[in-house]
Amino acid sequence: MSALILLNHVKDGLELAREHHLPRVIRDAIRQHHGTRLIKYFYSKAVEQRDPEAGDVTEEKYRYPGPPPQNKVMGVLMLADAVEAASRTLVEPTPGKIRGLIETIVNDCLDDGQLDQTDLTLSDLRNVSEAFLRVLVNIFHQRVDYPGFDFNAGTKREKRPLTDAARAS
């Protein structure tokens, strides 16, 4: 059921885009942003839990409808979407873990033929990967709490009216 929901978000998004008369480039991005990638987690679960009497579990049922990205921009969009989503699963997102995650996703897309129609070069992929790394390292870097604030307390603070100085700014 969860795999079906994921697969349908492309179709639902496309339907909404048509309904709202969004430009073709946006509809293309919706259609191509996952390519025809395999939803590996749910495919593996299905293989694991399959009923031997029901027959084999086919990959096609666990692949996005696609098509694969058709140009460089759509290829980068697919990679960015996959890298961003996967980065949220990292428990301790160190630069090394982030780099490994990016390399894994790029290599998986290459191996699966998802980037074959994009004209992305290895140099492009290296530059895009480095850009992803810079962005994600900056997003996930740890900071100290700001003095006078306890953002990690987990309790609601009373709302106080703004001071004259705060209103002026």
C-alpha cells in the first residue's frame, strides 16, 4: 500500500499540474523526477514477504512510471530529490556519510540507466555531487545554542507581547 502511494504521487502531481494549467516544463519535471527508479525498500519487503504460491514479485510493480530524465536539468532534479530525501535518514550526518550517500545514489542511478538520456558527463556529475555535499554539510552542521534561548527545551514558552524595541525593528 505504501509503495502504491509513492508511485501514485507522480500521477497525482501530474493530474494537478494539468488541472492548474502548469507549463509543460513543470509537468515534465513531475513526470521525470523519479525516472523509472526502483523503490528498493518496498520491493525488498515484497520479495521477503512473498507468498510462494502467489508467484514471483516483479520489479516493474515497484518502479516509478517515468520516463527517465530526458536532459541535464531533469537528471540533476532527479539526483537532488533522491539525495535530499535519503539525507534525512542519516542519524549522524557527517561529511563522510553525506559524501557516501551522494556517491551511492549517483552510482545507483548510473547503474540503473536513469541518466542515459541526460547527456550529463562524469565531470558534471562530480560537480553536482560536490554542490550537493556543500549544501547538505551546511544544512546539517551542528551549532551551539544561542545565548539566552533554549530551543531544545521541548516545552512551550509563554508568548509575551513585543517590546517597543522589537516592534520598531
